[in-house]
Amino acid sequence: MFEDSLQVLDHVRLHFSPAGILALNIALAFIMFGIALDIHVSDFRKIITRPKSTLTGMVSQFLLLPALTYLLVLFLRPTPTVALGMILVASCPGGNISNFISSLAKGNTTLSIGLSAIATLAATFMTPLNFAFWGSLYTHFYNRHDAEALLRPLHIDSGQMFQTVFILLGIPLVLGLIFARRFPRLTVKIRGPIRKLSVGIFIAFVVIALAKNFEFFIQFIHLIFIIVLIHNALALVTGYSASSLMKLPQTDRRTIAIETGIQNSGLGLALIFNPKIFPPDMELGGMAIIAAWWGIWHIVSGLSLSWFWSRNPVTDESDKEQVANVHSHVEGK
């Protein structure tokens, strides 16, 4: 019965705007600049000398989340397009907004930036590998020959991925670090307003994304809300639990939870709407709606979680030292 009700999603055609993605990327670059104002170069050395958190974050994103998503799909038993949409989202790297949300949550922002860069580059081979592997297991487990046509080879341009990391993360990060070092007094004054403006930008994008596809979300929200809610909660819990088992500092636990729970669903949508991968005549509404609602919901859940964590002080001594060091290069001048 649950599968039958979801089949109507396959006929939906979402309004996908490349111009909107471009505008979002420009906004992300600005937000990345604001995040860099709170970071010191020495913080990146800690990531290199203490790689335990980085490795835990990568395992959580590319191994644990896809595997647990596969088990969730077996439990929920949705339609093939919805199931493969969930697997595709879980196969994507962490979303670019995770750095912003991690900073709001008083997590380890430098770890977040490092994980985003590494995961985005690793996605050139890990995303196609995970989608093919777990998707094939799903089709063979249920003997779903109707889903085999959806298991298209995912071609992710490594050059484009590097360009994305360089433009969205690298350039704004370097500019922000230089600006904070050259103009420490001005940095203290603009840091707060930039943070507030960044929150406003994200809220605006949520509203715009809902408005463009409002009729579809209203019509089908009762079918996908619980699925994405459970899936996203599973991702957040996976990241926090994995880092807790590794006995990482609380700031790192928050960051890895966010990096695992904030997926680059925009990449998923770009792959779904790529005619070289999925022909335009294929009915992929289930995959598209899952990826699109993920893109909206993980902002809501991420901002909500960051609001909660921002009001709960860090208790680990190592975390307190880390938070203090983030601002020392600015406030100490």
C-alpha cells in the first residue's frame, strides 16, 4: 500500500533552475568568506597532525550512511525511484552549507571545511561507486528488474568538482583569512552583521525553493516528509554516534554529525537532471522530489540543531581551548 501511494511521484516534473543554483553558489562563496573571519591558519595544522576526526568523518559519510540507508530502504520498502533517490542522496558528499551550520553550532569549523573539501573531491569516484553498489544490492534483493534501468553510470567531472571546491571554498577562505589578519579591528565589527546576513540568505533560499515547487510539495508532502525526516535524522545520528564511539571532542562530534546529515542534494539533482545520465523521457519524479525535499529539509534541521547546540556550552577542556583559539588572532589585537 505504501509503495502504491508513492508511484504517483514518478510523473512529477520539478522546476529546476540552473540560474538558481548559480545564485546559491555565489551566496555560499560570500558566506564562506564570513566563516573564514573566525578561523586561524594554525587551526588547519591541527587537522593534519590529528587526522582521527577527518578519517571518522569520511567513514561516516561514505561508508556508514550509504550502508544504513540501504537497510532503511529495505525496511520502508518504497518505490524503486524513491529508494534509489535515497541511495543517491546518501552517496553524495556533504553539502557546502555544512560549514556555515557547523560554525553556528559552535562546532569545529576548520574540520568542517577540511571534510567538505576532501569529501567533495572524493565524490568523483565514491558517489558513483556507492550508487552502483548499493543500488545493485537493492535491485537484486527485491528482484526489481524495473529499477535496473535507473542504475545509470554516474559521470562526475573531476575537473568541475575541483573547480567547485576551489571557487566556493578555496578563494573565499583565503580572502577571509587575509582580511582578518590585515584588518583585525574591522573584522570584529563586521563579523556579527555578516553572520546575521548569512542566516537571512539561507532563509530566503528556503522560501524561494518552496515557492517554485510549492504546488508539488503541498500535493505530495504527506508522502515524502516522513521518509526524508527519518533519513536525515539517521544521517545526523550516524555522524554523532560514530564520532562518539571514537571518543572525539564534542566540537568534532557536532561537526561530523552535521557533515553527515547535510548532504549535497544539489549534486544529486544535477545528476538526475543530466540528460547524458538519465534520458529526459524517464519518469524520475520520485528521485527528484526526494533530492529536492532533502535540499530544503536539511537546511531546516541543520539550522534547528545549530540553534540548540549554540545554546549549549562546550564542556570538554580541549574544546574550550579550541573555541578560544579561534578568536584569539582577532580579539587579541
